[in-house]
Amino acid sequence: MSSITLVGITKSYDGPAVIADLDLHVDTGTVFGLLGPSGCGKTTTLKMIAGLLEPDAGDIRFDGASVLALPPEKRRIGMVFQQPLLFPHLNVEQNVGFGLRMQGMRPRDARPRVRDCLAMVQLERFAERFPHQLSGGQQQRVALARAVVTDPVVLLLDEPLSNLDSRLREQMRQLIRGVQERLKITTIFVSHDQEEASELSDRMAVMFDGRLAQSGRPYDLFMRPESTAVARFLGSTNLLEGHVRAPGLLDTPIGPIAVSCAHGVEAGRTVTVSVRWEHLAIRPVSAGEPPNSFCGIVRDVVFGPTRIRYTVEINDVEIIVVAPTDLEYPRNEPVVVEIPARHVRLLQEAHASATLPG
Amino acid sequence: MRQELHGMPDRPSAAARVFVILMFAAFVAPFVPLVVASFSFRWHWPDLLPTRWLWNVRDETPFPVGWDYLLSPVSRLGSAFANTVAIGLVVAALALMTGVPAAYVLARYDFRAKGVAEFFLLLPIIVPQVSIGIGMLLLFMRVGLFRTYPGIVLAHLVPALPYAIRILTAMFQNLDPGYEEVARTLGADRLARLRHVTLPLIAAGLATAGLFAFLISTNIFLLTFLISGGRIATLPTMLFSHIGSGGPLDATTAGLVLIVSVPGLLFLFIADRITGSGLSLATAPAGSRAKEDR
């Protein structure tokens, strides 16, 4: 198991840089989620770590030692692609054993290890099957077993769940988590699905246009997004534009809000703030309201097994509130929404965030 | 063929069956009069069947006729057959050995002279064979390839190779480069990838391309005729020397025509046995693309 370090990686395909001066560090034995919209350069980054693409500049190090001079076949990596890409002329056992065979191991000697890996993905009984006899989910599990059979020091996952339906995704996610925890293998996971990345990763980063917009623990990214772009991409949050009237007071389309964040910002400036759906409180209309409360009307109710999502219209602005299931407010009911001052987060503008470090 | 049936309806409809039978009849029908003719001694219009068969006149002719002649050592059919098959196999092997790398480059890389290369690959199909043949004849006479087996093989490669490269290029274009990438991450170097991944995945294309090269070679008359200088006989040159004499189709020629079609059928049968996919031009992944290319 190795740590992975990227230093100043730059890459372009006959045009503007796809990856620009990228620095990244993944600690030994942890899972790093690289999250971003399609075309942001996350797969390119993964392929450069694998050695399938060469960076134009910069260095890639496993445990501090540069691997740039090594071809993929010598880097001791395991990789799972978006497609399972099982070799159709080989059966499951031969597919999983492929890496060991390349090391010169005879099929008979490789068998215990192959069976062990198949057991990890719960497919022991399918060893004799051919890829076309398996479902998509099973094929992807075989691909995972095939990637870890050689004890790679680094595991690279390129959207391995994106072609599976939601139930299979959940199962595959747990399998990946289980395999990673058992093998303690340093893993980089690429995804455009924030839920997927946050559930699997120890640390994660959001990537836009070949640059890391923000990185940290999943909790930090979701709770403390630094820029409008990150907040918008991660979602589940209300974004409000406002003018700073005085330190700690914003004029917004829904009304004046007291905030605990904007103290350093000079009066008169336009800022964007973010308030997460679940941090808002929804209450019946009553006398004696707490501060930062706004009257509105419930426009939409979406019921989930553990929480209810309300869309509340306040001064022609739609605010989304996620509330516990103990009370239910019907559509068109007047309600009060409270915005706790400490949960309002000030964001950097999108263009400004690009030049910020890390 | 076996596994391609996976997922198809068990039984074809009645209309589909009739269609298949009609198609089969259309291919087989021309052979029927040939078979009859090869056993006939006198068969004139408007008789539906020959008035005299070979076995009626066997004792009357001073020399062997028809199959008797063809199968006797005098006809030298054996050496012509052996020449045809041997030249065809060498042509097919060389077409694959040079065609696989060429097709790989054409399918996977963009380079400046690509259009030029593709044009020159089409040229032997567009230019009449007689022009190529005379040109090669003049050249081969100077370099000592005239009247030699290598000379004939080289001449055959000119029309055979473009077909092989076209089929193989389509095969490589349909082969997901991801398979090779996965193999790389699993520790397979260039040679191991070729042996364990790429070649097995294009086996059907190899069989098809080899079959085409072989069939083209075994059907070539003009180039063989020119380059062999009459020294080396193949089935087509032997056949044309019979047809060339003019007159009605006699039993010997009819028999020869039947024999000329044997190597191709033999090769198809063997290729199907070895790869299980020699017949699968239409069902191979590259099949549809290969058709558009032509």
C-alpha cells in the first residue's frame, strides 16, 4: 500500500490544458473521492496515475518515489473502468486470474487466491461461467476481483457504478467498501455522483475544469462549501444572493437575514450565501416568532421514508426545507421558516474560487 | 456460431424458412447442370438430360475422358491442386502477418499520410488486373521472380492484401481499446497483450480475412498466367486452358470447374472447425462495419 502524490500535473490534448497544475495527496490506505461534472478531467487524472496517459508536466509519486518512468504494467495498480471489460474469451476464474498469469503463475497455483477474491465479491459459484452469462452487476464485481487479485498498491476506480441500477449500486458500494477495508488498499475513486463519493471516501475533492475547487473530508465539503460552484454542484442547499446592509445583516429577496458569517465584508457588497435544506426549521404560524423567521406558503411536499422535503414560497422565492417526519404540513398551508444565523454560509464567487489555493 | 444463437427465437417463421430455402436453391442450382455435364458424353439442346453418359462410352474412347481423365496422372490435376492450395495458404498467411499490424495502425492511429495509405490500398481493386500483371511481369523478369513460386505469391498478395486489411481494420475499429488498457494495468506487456487479449478477440476477423485472401488467391487466373509463364499450373490456369479451346462445355471441363471450387469449401470447413467462427462473417462484431466499408 502506498500513498499517492501528484505534484504540478498538467495535461492537454492539442489545445487548452485539461488538467492545470494539479496537486493532490492521498494517504496510505485511505479512499479518495474525485468528484466533478463530466469533462472536468477526473478520468484523465486517473489514467495518468495509472500510466495509461502521460502528463505534460509534473510528477506522480507512490510513497514518495516517482513512477512516471514506469509503464502501467509495472506500476502495481488495479483499475476498474466504467465498463466491466471482462475478456469475453476467458471464463470468470481465468479473468480474475489474468494478472497472476501475467506474473508467470500457473493456473493451479493461482486458484486459491482467485477463489479468495471471488469470495470477496460473493461470486465463488460463478467461476466457470463466461462473461456473457453474467449480469452487468456481476460482471462489474468480477472486474473488481480481477483488479485486486495481484495485491496492487493502488486501486483506481473510474465510475464503476455508473452503469448499474440504483439497487445494484448500493450493493456494489458496500462491496467496494468491504474489499477496501479488508485489503487496506489506497484507493482513488472517480465519480460524478456526490452521494456515491461521500459515502465511499475518507477524503474527497470537487474538480472543475481540471482544477481542484475544494478538498477535504466529505462532511467539510458538504457543510462548508467555499464557492458557489461547489455548493451548487454538491446540492441539497439553498443559495441566496444579498446585499450587506451592515455587519452581520443581509438584505435578501426573502427579507433581511441576520448572519454570523459576513462580519468582515464591507457594507453594500453583493454576496451569495448557502443554507442547507436540513438546517432550516419549519413551524406552524403562531405569535411570538423567533428571529430570522419568514412567513411562506407550502408549494410542494415530497415524502421520503426518513424525512419530508418541502418547497416553501417566501416573497416569490422558493426555499427548500428538509424536515423530520414528526409533523406534516399540507400543500398551500401557511408556515414559518426559520433560518438559524450560524448555519448561513458565505460563499466566494465562482470565478474567484478558481484562483484560490486548494 | 453456437453462442451467437443465444437470445434468438428458437424457431424461424415459415416465411423466413421459405426465404432461406430459396436462397439456398439459388446458390446450389448452378452446380446441378455442372455435375450432370461432368458425367455426360453427348448432351445437346433441347435435350433435358444427356443422350449418352460417360459410362456408356467408357470402352469405346481411345483415351480417358471426363473424370477418368482428370483423375489419371496424365491430367496433372494433382500438382495443379497442390499448387493452388499451397500458394493460397502462403498468401493467406502473409496477408495476415502483414495485414494485422497494418490494420492496427490504420484503425488506432491518425497520421498525416493515412489518406494516401488508404488510397494505395484501394488501388489494386480499382486498377484492372491486367495492368498490374503486365507491370509486375516486366519487373519480375528483371529481378528473377518470373516463373517462380515467390513471384506468383507476391503477385497474388497485390489483390488479396487490401481485402484482408479492410476486414481487419474494421475488426480493430470495433475492438474496445479498453481491453488492452485493462490488460496493461494487470501487468501484460505488449507481447502478452497481443497474444492473450488482442488476437483471441479478433479471431473471427483473422479467420475471415485469411479466408478471403485464400479465396482470392485460389481464383486468380490472369496474374498466375502472366507470372508463371506457363511453367507453374494452378487450377484456374488449367481450367482456362480447357475453356480457352472453345467449343461446348465437355465433361472434363465441367469436372474441372467443380474441382476449382473445392479448396475454398475445404478452407471454410477447416476454419469453422478451428475457430468456431469461420462462417460468421455476418455475425462477427465487425461484420456490419465491414459491409459498409465496401
